[in-house]
Amino acid sequence: MALDKNELARLVAGDIPDGAYVNLGIGQPTSIARHLSPDSGVILHTENGMLGMGEVVGDEQADWDLTNAGKQPVTELPGAAYFHHADSFAMMRGGHLDVCVMGAFQVSAGGDLANWHTGAPDAIPAVGGAMDLAAGAKQVWVMMTLFTKSGEPKLVPACTYPLTGKACVTRVYTEVATFHINAEGVRVAATYGIEAGELAARLDVKLLP
Amino acid sequence: MALDKNELARLVAGDIPDGAYVNLGIGQPTSIARHLSPDSGVILHTENGMLGMGEVVGDEQADWDLTNAGKQPVTELPGAAYFHHADSFAMMRGGHLDVCVMGAFQVSAGGDLANWHTGAPDAIPAVGGAMDLAAGAKQVWVMMTLFTKSGEPKLVPACTYPLTGKACVTRVYTEVATFHINAEGVRVAATYGIEAGELAARLDVKLLP
Amino acid sequence: MRTQTVDALTAVKEVKDGDTVLVGGFGMAGMPVELIDALIEHGAGDLTIVSNNAGNGDTGLAALLAAGRVRKMVCSFPRQSDSWVFDGLYRAGKIELELVPQGNLAERMRAAGAGIGAFYCPTGVGTPIAEGRETRVIDGREYVLEYPIRGDVALIRAHVADRLGNLVYRKTARNFGPVMATAATVTIAQVSRIVEVGELDPEAVVTPSIYVNRLVEVA
Amino acid sequence: MRTQTVDALTAVKEVKDGDTVLVGGFGMAGMPVELIDALIEHGAGDLTIVSNNAGNGDTGLAALLAAGRVRKMVCSFPRQSDSWVFDGLYRAGKIELELVPQGNLAERMRAAGAGIGAFYCPTGVGTPIAEGRETRVIDGREYVLEYPIRGDVALIRAHVADRLGNLVYRKTARNFGPVMATAATVTIAQVSRIVEVGELDPEAVVTPSIYVNRLVEVA
């Protein structure tokens, strides 16, 4: 069976090493936080200037001086630290984050990431911190559906959308399969409710055995 | 009468604008601090990471975690702030200090400063923060004797010692005269115990009327 | 020079038509709403605004945009669920946009404040952001050359100031404030409270007074 | 990854011959004397040491130099009234010296920690420091191109740590510690006291735990 969003978030959470410093992107990756056990010692970074970020809270508990990158109110965990934006992005760009998880429009077989712009002429471009994370995190993982609503694969030989970063993605987590990407190519790490043959047939990307 | 060291320090202190942020170099310039009135609102910077530095204290009152750039123990004034070295030199290099006062081996008529190296082949070179101050402070003032012990002028047409910074010095305070330097040249602002004619005769530098 | 404590309208009185204004905040966290209101009342126009977002809802930066005072936005993330004011101006061709990755926005302002002439940055290599830009390979890695962003004025919000102008911030409302304070000719900080000199812990001051020209207390 | 709390000798056990070691301190303020003592006991040699000074008196960095473990010093101010150990080695031709202006030393390590490939710096233009170096005029001002300084290991001294590795410093002993912590592959901090997680004020943490690999408590 294909994974639902909750199962996928739990899967990614389980793969994050104990004690890792992690940035979870806006949108679906934010939900990974719910599946991280306090024992794991995983410490969450938010690019707007904090390590030790806790969970997203509702409006009634909101402190609007304490938000995540998606501008949702969050909590502060014991051992947290605040810093300004230049320091926060120095931390990202300098290669200090162990893992970041982002959503994507497309990932290429070479690990290129496209997640900021569809290239549509009337779209208002907005990039936020995605390019900095793509360039800076030790590992960039993507969490996305493997196919668009119209059935087009999002893991592609080469991205057709404008890039966020080149050769940066090392893992792709989707509802039907997990992929690892390195210099040799793309390897299927696991499948969920899909046969290896069908998966290969639906992708234009060569999959390593 | 030529000024003694104490009078010279008082003279420089009196020329520092109220409320200025000031860095006083190692050695003689350090003594300027004693002549700054608390009412002046002048705030002292030390490049080892502090604004709001107080006076130099003796060993019996020393806190060796609280020192000036010359590694002498100092005090902390109310309203002080500590910061790390990269932030401290960003403050210097970024043009935020109103005035710095340094000693010098030589100053040229064009405002070049030489104060870190005599060029002697056996000397161990040491520059510290002098080049950063020369490049960064809004105004670089020099406090020195006008002549060497052997009577050579230290205000010269061109420095023969290795430079600390180019065209950076705007004022030179000495025991016998004060000079202002700008794009037009060197002007004598005041003399102490020396005739203008004798001063001009002892210097190779053209003095503006 | 000495930091002055003034009202909001006095604080912004020297902003001129055509100025570049750095505006703190990440969304509404850290946004100096009362200073922006004063800037609207003051009336300066043809402004270039540097801020992470391009306004939220109808207040703060969005109100300045709605008042037609902004010629150009320099930001990382203009497109948000509540950025309808900017969206409308942009689609109508009434505002310019320079899109800058968020870390470059911060680092370029840091460079301005730190006296750095330019820097080689790995962000955006191989993307449309780097097109036509100078690049260089250093130690086997490609970088894009980035230049400082300076402001004529910075409008920021901090939490508490002392009368000298030392600032502390509150939680993630710190964001761009400390960097913008270093990058502008005149920095104006709106704070919730001004305390006497000596009441802030010198170890915990985030923005030293040297970077702050004017304080406005907004309780 | 998780910060470990260990004894000094365990902390430095991976330092290898030929490593570049960043050593905190401005003179003795902030110098991690006990970590240096452990490094001497550990025995690694042929080291490149990056530190503001080249040792004071006979302890700390001076002792490491005296033990013959240092091939090269990278520093801004080696010549001091009590730097006799370095002076002797230098005059005997037994040690290399790379002299770096103090601000460049700090900024080059900051660049290493911040992922900046190189930067244009106004310091030292027209001086012997800039001779033979790449320069560029930007907006009418001349700059020298400066490259990052990275460490294999940083040895620093802070005041208090929590068990996660968050650090606060004390007065001007802060100096190079926070910058070096960002610039090394492995950062080892000697602290006077380790407190439980939650005891440090998150607004006042200077070095976040992400930069600290090992803690050594030296009461």
C-alpha cells in the first residue's frame, strides 16, 4: 500500500540520525517534527533564527514573536538558542546542518532540485531560504509525491523547472518509493504498494539495481 | 612650551566630539581615556570585543577576563556590550567608529600611516588590529612625537617604513604642533613652543597657510 | 554619536524620496509597524524597500505599498497567502521586484555593515539567480559574486533598549534587525520599553548602541 | 550531532600530526590552557596553529611551542613583552610565521564557518600585506581578496555550557571563541561549569550547541 502523508512523515523521521541538527522545510516536511521522539536528541533549526524549535501551536497559544519559517507559531524547547538572520544562514551555508528536508516540484537523477518556481510567466517568484538550504545542508532530502496530479513523474532525467540547487539531493521520500541518489545514480531503497517493474516503467530515470 | 605627554593626551581628549565612539590604540593613546569627562558621552571601543570600556586598573583589581587591546586589565562601564572578534572588526571595518587614535613611526603628507614595522630585517613583524583600524575608522588620528630621538621628522613627504594604511590619517597630534590633513595637504592647526618658521624649516613637508 | 529618543514621526523625518529603506521583520515578527505608519504619514515616496517579505495583510509594509510609496521591493519571499497588496501592484506592473535568496539578503546587508566589498557565495549556483553573474571556482566549488546591500535608513523593531541605544530582541522577532542596524546610515529602532543605562546585561546585548541612531518607545 | 562531555585528554585524542588547530584567546583571556596541556600530553606535532598571539610566558600556547609541536603560526601579533618562546624559535628559523591583520584573521575564520568562498576586504590595501595579492576596485574603493581559514580542530575556552553544548562566555574572554567554533571540523570547548539543559537563557546563548562537539569541564 502507498503511504499516506502521516506514514511518510513517520518514515522520514525514523531515518533522521539521533542527535542530528535538522531543518524541516515549509509545508509537508514540517509534519515530520511530530514523529521525532524526544529521546532522539534531534534538534530543529528554523532559518528565522532559532535552534531548539518545538511544535506548531494553535492561535490560542500563539506567541507571534516565536514562529517557524512558515510563520506559524511554535514553541521553544529547553536548550534553545536564538540568533539573527546572518548568523542563521551562516549556519546553513557553512555546512553545519546535518539534514534538511524540503518539498519539491522536481528532482533530477543527478540530484538537482527544483522547488521554488514553476516557470509560469504570471507566477510571482519567491525563493525564501530554499537555495541557501540546498547549497548548505550536509544532506538534502526531498519529501514529495512521486507523480503530479496529472500523473507526470517528478523524479526526472533533468529538471524542466528552474533549479533551486544543483546535485544536492541525496534522498527522495515519496508515497510509493524511497530513492537514494549519489554520484553513481539513483537507487530504489524501498517501495510501498508498487512493483519494482511498474515503478521503473513509470519513470524515465534509470534505476540502479 | 612643548606639551608634555599628559597635556598632549588632554588636548586630544578635548577634540573628541561628545558622544563619539572611539578606539584608543595601544601605548600612549590609551592615556587619553583619563582625560575624557563622563559627561562627554564618549564610548570607548576595544577591538578584543567591547564597547563601554572603563579605565585601566592595577593588578590588585584585575579581572583577567576583562582586558584592553594591550592586554591590561580594565573596568566595564554601565551600558557596556560584549561581542566576539568578527563582530568587533566588522564594527571597525564597516566604518562605525567615529575616531581612532594611534601611535605612529611615520605619517606622510598624504595621510599614509606607518606604525607596525620598522622594516628592520631582524624585527618580528606584528600588526594586530592597526591595519583594520586604519582602513575602517571614520577618522584616524595620530598621536606621536614629531621627531625621532635623533631629530628626524616623523611627518614626512612619503613614508619610508612599511605602511599600515594609505591616505587614512586626518589629524596628527604632537608635542610641538597639531596638523590637519586633507586632500589639499597638511595644515598646521596649532603650535606649542615652536615658531611657525622653525617648524616649517625642520619638516620636509609643505605646510598650507 | 549619541542615540536620541524621539517620537515616531520625528524619527523618520529625514527619509527622502528615493531612499533605500531596510525594514526588519520576518512576516509580522519583528516588523516595526508604528515606524512604517510614521513613514506613511511623513510622505516620502519612490522608495526602495529591502525586507524579507513584501507585506502581509493590510498593515505595516503592506500599508506602505498600498499608499504607492514604493518603487522597488528587494526581498526573498514576496508571495504569501496574505500578500495581496504586493500581488496586485506586481501584476499591474506598478512595482519592481529584485528577488534575493534569504541568506544572500542577510549576508549582503552584513557585508555592507562589515565593510566587505563583495563575497563569493555558493547559494544559487546553477540556478536562474546566478544567470549573467560573475562566478568563480574556489577549491573545486563554484561560487557567485555577491555585492553589499546598503540602506539610507533601517527601520527595525527590538524588545528592550537602554537609553544609550543598546538593544535586546525577543525570540524569533530578532531575525533581520541586528543585521539591518549595521547596514544603514541611520538606524531607527522601535522598542517596547526603554530602560536606564546599566539595566541590560552587557553579555546579552545583541545590537550595541553604536548601530542605533534613534529610539522610539511603543508600549 | 550530540555534544560529548569528556576529559581533556579524551577530547583531543583525534588531533593528528599536521593538523591545523585554531586556538582561542587574546593573550591569556579566553586561552584554553588545560586543553593545550592535554594536546601537549597527547603528542601530535607538525601543527599549524591559528591564534591571535604566539604565546605568552611559559604556559598555554607558549608551552606547546616550547615542546616543538608547531610548524607554523598564523597570527596577528606574535611580538609581545612575554613572547620569548616564540621569539627564540622564530629567530632560530625553527618556526614559520604567517602574519594576518587581526580583523582578517577573524573574518577569514568567519568565512570558513559561514560557507563564504572568499571576500574582498579593505584592510591592508597598499601595505606589504597586500603585495602580490589579487585586488579589485569596487565602487571606487580598493579591496584585497581574502580566503577562508579552516581548522581541523578548534580549542576554545568559554564560561558556562549546558549539556547540549550551548555556550556563554565571560567579558572580553569571548574574543575569538565564537568564530573559531564555527570554523573547525571538531570544536572542543573548555568551560568553567556545565549546567543542565534549560538553565541558559536562549536569548543570551553566544555559541549554539551545533558548533560544539566536545565539552571539558575545568573548574
